[in-house]
Amino acid sequence: MPSKLTRVNIGRLRHKIHIQTLSSTDVDGGGQSQTWSTTFSPFARVENVYGNERLRGMQVTPGATHIITMRYDSRITEDKRILFGSRTFDIVFIDNVEERNHKLILDCKEIK
């Protein structure tokens, strides 16, 4: 059974987010066009970072503006980005809590 830290409180995952992947395609003239496309859309908890600290008192990655908590998914990597409504976030750091593959805490930076 997962520890209390690694358990995901499903009721708190009320925000639908979209995980996007960057893809490149060749265009006429020898260049490349890059586009973001949605890979999958899980539910998550999206929170602002206040005072650059998590509620548990742990430090967040410098520059992080939001913490996104979600169920573990091996497709999440730092080269992806997150679309939440009309807002976009880069993934700065991924914490696979206790390496148990139950819960991910993502330090993210909003792209303005």
C-alpha cells in the first residue's frame, strides 16, 4: 500500500490539463516547422507557488510559478509542456514522490 505521502487524493485533482509534445516537420525551402500537439489530458491539481515554498516547507525549483500534482504517468518528461485553459506552463522539475510511481509533483513555470 502506498505511504501517506505518495497517495493521491483523487478529489483534489479537479483541473483538466493537457500534456503537449513538440514535433518538427520539414517545410519547403529546407526549414523546419515546430508545433505543439496534445498527447494526453489527465486531471491534476494546479496551485500557485507562494513565497517560492511548497506547503510542506520544501523548496521549489527557482523560477517555478506553479505546482501541478497528478497521478504518476511515465510519459511526463521535462521536454513536454502543459496547457491549462488558456495558460501554458513549462515543466521545470518532476518529483516522482518516493520513487513509488504513484504521484508526480511538477514544478512549473508559466509562459507569458
